[in-house]
Amino acid sequence: MVKFVVIIGVILWGFLDIPGYASGDQPSGNKDQQTVTLELPINHFIEKKVSLFVKVPKDFRPLQSMNEARRMLEFILQGDDEWKWSRIITLNVEIGSETSAVIYRDTFKSMFQSQAESCEFLEEEIKAYEDYESATLAMSYTTKGRKEVIYMRLYSGPADLCAIQYAKALAKGETPQQALTELKAFVSTIAQVGEGAKVSGK
């Protein structure tokens, strides 16, 4: 079987708030679907624009149409029920919002604290680079009696913001820290910051 990699770009200018996907790039939704690589904006106001490249494994299927999604895309494992998934990748894009990674993260934290049945913060970090900033957040929570762990990385430049989240339902006997180790390793494997088509390991 031939393995395809589809590069899906995003609209660069701050006055537009929706990612632009090439026609025909929507995965088929079956087990033989393509591996999809997305380029999300971090700082596209500099000559060597900085992006987040996310390579979604082919064993994940999208919950939204790739051609119609606006600010969020979610992917779950093939065969999982969309209301009772075992793992989920969520990508968020805020083009032209001028929202910092830290503010977005703190808003996310407040939302979970108010909506989840229980919530424990496991890890958070802020880093500043020359052309962008990043923030991370990890927490365990209970919703509708189900325990889950989520790990997210957020990146922002002067105008745009993007984020990748990876969450899983805790397996029997699995601790939140064990789950977090798996989540962080997975995100590091599929998501990298880079300039244009040249991806670096930041």
C-alpha cells in the first residue's frame, strides 16, 4: 500500500480566522486513510515564519470535515465512539486573535475547574523565545464519572495562536503520572516547531 503524506496549509493573514485546507485533502475515514500533516501558524509576521507542524497518525480519524473546520479539529482512534473515545487529539487555531499562549492556557484551566467534577493540575510551564512564546499544561480530571488526563502545548506570536492537546481515558490501575508520560512522548513525536517546511526540534 502506498503511503501518502498530505501537507495542509493555513491562511496566513490575521484578518482571516479560518485554516485553509487544500481541496481533496479530507481523509477518507477508513483504516487505509492518509497520514495528514498540518501547518499551524505561530508567527507568520516575520520573514522566516514560525509554524507548528503536526503529523496526525493514520490510525486516527477526524471528527470534523477537514474542508469545513474553522478553529478546531479533533481526531480519535479508528473504531472509537466519538462520545466515548479512548484517546483524542485536538488542534486549536486562533488567527489574528492576539491572544497569548499563557492567557489561553489560564482560560482553559478556569473552564476545567468550573466544569469538571474534579481537577488536579499535574504540570505547567512557560517559555519565551525570540519570535514566539509557549506554554504547557497537564492535568487529570473526572467528567461524568470517567477519569481522564490531558496534556497541551500552546504557541503564540504577536497575532496568532495554536495549540495541540492530547487526552486519554485512564486505564484500570494506571496513574495520572503514567498517563502523562505517555501523552508527552506522543505529542513530542507528532508535533514540532519549525520555520516554513524546515522543521526544527524546539
